[in-house]
Amino acid sequence: MRFAIQEDMLPGKTPLEQFECARRLGFQGVEVWGCGLTGRVPALVEARRATGLAIAAVNHGRQSDLLHPDRAERERALAELRESIVNAVDLGAAGVIVVPHFGEPSLPDLTPYKSVIQLEYELLHNHLRTLSDYVYAMGTDLYIEPINRYETHFINTLADGARVRRKIKDNPHIKLVADLFHMALEETDVPGALRDYAADVAYLHLADSNRRLPGRGLLDFVAIGAALREFSGWVSLEIGEPGNNQANARQIVEELPACLDFLKRAGWFAPAI
């Protein structure tokens, strides 16, 4: 596995300063946010070149709703996602992370024809039939992230995400993100779920059960590390308020050496301090 950190967790006024900080900490890559990314691509490319770090992924974040009931809004959401995909290619990122829908249902309940959830799976399936060809042609991947029930009613567990993949015949260019914070809220057995869906997961978001750095919550990182022994994808730290951690970045960096030491003692191949 390779270790990355999200860009807003790094202090610095420029991408180069942030990437230099990540390199000093021993990380191999940086995960960047998709909203407003296009104008920042040249500076990020230069930071990547100067430091030798990789762009682990583009996190599409909370942009438009792929499952919106209005067709124009769905088209806008698809256009934004395609822009994130193009940016990922320009940055040499492994893929784009996307949450298909946040919040409560927005589609109508058409029971007994189809429930909201059935309609959402069908609509997402239709999107992915086209998007899977698009990311393949562009030379990157799309990562679907299950998140907890307090942030969405749709795709909460790795099993839910795997259901999406089964509908597209386990397309190798559509994989899952396993986020340990969300899994702590939704999975009855976090290490077991990671083992059961190992073939579906290509990316890992690393945090403890309380969204703090590993070692500050209740997750068993020894057991989780053992379950990930064969995992070869990116592991990216995502804590606090994802996308809005810049004000606390210096404090996060001060606490990171102890966190990375904790991961090593738990059997993880963490970055060198």
C-alpha cells in the first residue's frame, strides 16, 4: 500500500509548500479536491514534479447530484464529474472518488412499480454504463465511496457498493473506497467487511471511529491492518472536516508523527517519519 494525505490537512500557502510538507512527513502522495480544481492543475503539476510525489486521487466532493430528479441537474452533475476525470488524467491520479448522492431521497417513490432505492440503483447503473467506458478511454478509474446513514440514505456499506459493481458486471474501472470512519458507523465487523469485499476496494480513507487521527478512537488497527495485508492501493488520511481542515493543518501535522508511529506499532507499513 502507498500512503497519501488530503491537501487541506497540509499547511502552506501554495501547493508546492503543501507537497514539500507531505514529503518531509514521508507520504508518497496527496489527495486533492475536485471543486474548482481545473484552474489549480498547473500549480499542482509543478508541485508534483518538484517533489516527486504522486496525486493519489481527485476527490470529487460535494458537487452536483448525479441522482437529481431534474434531467438538467443530472447533466450538470455528469459534466462536473467528467471535468474531475479529465483533471485526474492531467494530474496522473489513479482515479476519481465520488459519492453518488448526499442527503435524503430526491427521486419519487413509485411503489409498487419501484421504490426510491430501486430507482436510484437503476439510475446510477445507467450513468455508470457510460462513465465506465469514459474512464477506461481516459486511462483512469472511478471510485464509489459508501458513507454513513447520517450523510446519505444511499450506499452506506461496502455490500451496498458491491451491489453497484455487480450490476455493471464488476467492471475493473469502477471500484470502491473503504472509509474507516464511515465503516465504524455502518459495518458490524470492519476487518471482516474489508476481507469480504477485498476484490471491490481499490482505495482506503484512513481515520479513527471519531474522525480523528488513527489511535485517537475505538477502531482496532491491528485487526484492520491484518485484513489489509494484501491491499496494494492508496491509503489516504481523511480526518476532521474533510475539505475544510486548512485552519487546523499545523496542529494536524504536529500530531502526525505520533499517529504514524502508532500505525507502525499496529503492524501497518506507514510512511517513514
